[in-house]
Amino acid sequence: MGFEPISSRRNPLVKGLRELHHPAGRQEQQRLLLEGTHLLREALRLGHPPDLLLATAPWMARHTEMLSALPPATLCREASAEVIEAAATTRHPDGVVGTIPWALPGQLLPPSPPGFGLLLDNVQDPGNLGTLLRTALAAGVQQVWLGEGADPHSPKVLRASAGAALELPLLRLSSEALVNRVDQARQGGWQIVATAATAPRPYWQIDWCQPTLLLLGNEGAGLAAPLLALADQRVSIPHSQAVESLNVAVAAAPLLLERWRQERMPAN
């Protein structure tokens, strides 16, 4: 590599990585911070090689195959464990961080509306958002529309999504634009599905195989009223009354996977 190992937390590369902890830094640099071996492996698999990689000597010794897969343009530097910890958001990183160039949500319009979409409005917790994106990818969701809430490309969301945030087409919109887009989808023949504790129909009694947009909202307040008003299908998730409601990421799993089940296990 031809460089001395980085041992100072004040190194300009470390400063640039720390700026990616925040939305303004990601917007300015048009790059994402990837922490850990798994995310870097996923980025390579998806065709997003890092343009910068910092790793400890022990990590490099254990992952020669990943290093050999990096393109020549990648700046690869050895760094001390303390430097890696300073660059990362996690308390105990596994020895590697990197960055990839990225156009942030909302800057590029995605392709035409898919047959199965997920709308997430004002989901605040990064862990919940990452889990939702991971479940959406597993369920075959083709596109995610995002309103207010956690940044889908923050380091914590990227980790919680296990790389799904890099694979799913994401579009971030203002609240007004989100309502308009849902209304257009409904006028285009989609069914718009939302959950309601008092809805008499359980979620498995609707046809999830037709073009469907599932709406999910804030952890505490639920879905915003203008979005809820557009839902033509309101369903419930039956559960024990020992709890008042389910965590949004938990509630999403049976809803999203019901389409997958119905497609593979049609009713007789």
C-alpha cells in the first residue's frame, strides 16, 4: 500500500469519516460510512466497492480475499484499533470501516411504481427502520417510500438493515409529496393497506397478491391522518390483550410476509 499505518485520530481521513456520522456530512460528501465486515461484503456483492477502506493489521491478515476483491482505485490504509474506533459509531468495531459513493434518497427518481411497495412515515428509531428494511427485502418489496423519520443511510440503520438499505430502491419525500404519491397510486388501481386496532378484518383476509402499498407510521402516534384517510383496506393483527400494541418493526413482519405466503400457498 505504500503508506505508514494511521495512528492519529486527527488524521484528515478520520475527520472525513466522522463527518459521515451526520446527515449533513453524507449530503456534502455524497458518501456512506460502512462499519464492519458484513456491510462491506454486502456492498461488494451489490457492486458498490468502497473508495476508502481503513482496517487494522489483524483484520487485513484475516480478510485477504476481500482485499484482493477491491478495485485498484480504492484507497486502502492500515490503521490502529483506536483510529478505527474513532472513525466508527459503534463502541467495539470489528476492525474495519469504509466508504462508498452514494446518491442519497430523493435525488434520483426510481422506476415506475412496483407491484408491492412499503411506505414508512416518521419511523424514528434507527433500529426499527433498519429492521423494517431488512424484512421488506426478505418479503419481496420492490420499493420503499420514506417520509420524515430516521435517515435510512445513517450508520445505525445500515447495520440494522444488514445491507438491505443498500439494495432496496428508496425514495424520500416531504409529507405533502408522500400524500400525493399515495393518492396517485390509489387512483392507479393499487390497494392501500393500513393497520387499525379496531379493524374487524385480520390482515390475512385481504388479497395481498394484487398491486399493494402498505402504510406504516410512527412508533407512538401511528400513521398520519392524511395518509390513513387514503387507505381503502384497514386490517388488524390479532394478538393478546396483555399488550396494547406491537412494535412497528414486529407488526410489519406478518403483514409483509403475507403476500409471499399467499403467492406460494394459494387458497384451495
